[in-house]
Amino acid sequence: MEINEVTFSYDKKTDQLKSVSSTIDIGKITTVIGPNGCGKSTLLGVMSNNFAPSKGQIVLDGKAIHMYKPKELARKLAVVHQHNDAPSDLTVEKLVGFGRMPHKSMFKPGGDEDEAAIEQALSRTNLLGKRKLTIDQLSGGERQRVWIAMSLAQSTPFLFLDEPTTYLDIYYQFEVLELIKSLNSLYGLTIVMVLHDINQAIRYSDSLIVMKNGEIVMKGAPGDIVTEAVVKQIYGVDAVVRQDREAGLYIVPVGI
């Protein structure tokens, strides 16, 4: 996937994205980080064709993303949004089954392939025992796993997640991020996600895209670009960067 000089504005006055360009590494986990309002979620929205850029384009498998038909794109790219809504009385199994919609048509009703995809998605997200429960019977972490399971049932090579740990306590944050990491490892999914927590981004990413003021200012492996100088430049925060045998690379903010 290529991001080619993309500019985007919500109001046609102020650009939230300013001629940004980058590439997404196939089979890897790429995380977009940066301060609030820098354009992280907007970039993900443009990359998933939810927003149309005023200039530039996103290219997926050699084809501009806006040229894909909706179902065709949905067979290539699944998205877990920051805010997800579903009827509270909908069962886990039913919601996950909606992930199969891009593969169905009037002439191709659901069959064994769909059932197998749903079963595998429930299994990989540890939801088999909760398949008959309704959404309102689940914890926040379990609900997030259901949305990831629905995307997994979609059977796409690309998975985008916009702040998947929002509103979750530290246990469920860890659980969700470990799940995302395992999906990348098991299926070779190309994963792009937006995270606020720099330490989580370091731990769970192969590559980081760093944004500020609507621009991509750097991209690379966490160990190559996360430095005390970069944290100060991007976030305006003084921090120490440490390397630990068990924890790996991490930062500790110490002041402003």
C-alpha cells in the first residue's frame, strides 16, 4: 500500500493532512503515533476510503483505492473503528457473521466457507464460549474482541484499527494488543493501527509512522526513531528512553 502526496480537509479551509506520503510494509504491524489532533485517525480514514482526499491518492495492490467497488475493497481491507455500535441484543455469533457480507451475493448465499470463517474467527479471539451471549452481556474488552473477530471473519489481507485500546483498562489493553500481534503472526496480516500510548506502539509494532501537524515527519523501526530528542520534538515532553532485558525499549516522561 502506498500513500502518495495525500491532502485532506474536513472544511476545505484547513488541511488536516498536508501532502503526506509513505508506504505500508506488507505482512508487518505499522502504528501511527503523534499528539492529539495531528491527523492520525484522519490518515487511517483516508487509507480505508472513508474520506476522499482533495489531492493525492492511496494505492492498494497497484490500484487507486477509490477505484475499487465497495465489496471488492471490503474483501481486501477490514477496519475496526474507534467507536463501534451494534444493537445490544445482537449475539456475538450474529455480529461476527456480518463480516462475511462482502463474500455474499444474491447468487451466492452463505455456506460452509462462511461457517468455517466465523468459527475460526470466534476461536482465534477466544469467543467460542460466548457466541450465544448478547453484546450487552460483555465487558469492554470482550466487545472489542468481537469487533476484531468480525473483521477477521471478513478474511482480508489488511486490517486497520483506530485506537483499539481506547476506554479499556490495562488488562484488556494488553489482551487486545496481544491478540493483534498473534493475528499478524498466525495469518501474516498487514496491520495498521493508531495508538496514543508510545510504549505500546514500541512494543507491538514493526514500524512507526510519526505525525505532527498533519504531516508525516518520520517512519521507521521503533528502535531507530524513538529517542529523547524525537519525543521532545513531537510531543514537547522531556523523557528518558531506556532499554530493559524484559521490558525492551520504553520511555518515561519526566517533565515539560
